[in-house]
Amino acid sequence: MAKSAFNTLRALAIASQALGFILIITLETVMGDAARPWQGWTLAAMVIAALAIALVRLYRRNRAHKAHSRRQAAEEGEDD
């Protein structure tokens, strides 16, 4: 099975970080110093999104590794 060149999780991570930085800059431009708490919440949301994406990547990688191990064990069982 050929791997796709497009990685959905990577695109989601890049988009969420870009959107967060744009929002932080826009808040500073529009609100000035009053934007500080909102910028903090935006940054926290960016970190949470990054951690969630990392957990999904880890889950998918572990699931693929287990499936590969099962296939290998099944192939070894057939060879006997």
C-alpha cells in the first residue's frame, strides 16, 4: 500500500497554529494591551490542540504497529 503524500494531521496542526498566531496578532492590533488575557487563552488553546494532535498521531502509530505485528505473527504461523 503506497503512502499518501498528504498528511491530514500535519495539515491540521499547521492550520491550527497559523490560525492561533493570526488571532494573537489581530487581538493585539485591535485591542492593544487589553488583549493580553485573550492572547493567553488563545495560546492555551493552541497548546491543547497540539497535544491532542500528538496523542492522535501516537494512537495511530501504535495501532499500525500492533496490526503489523499481528500480520507478522500470522505469516510466521503459516510458514510452520
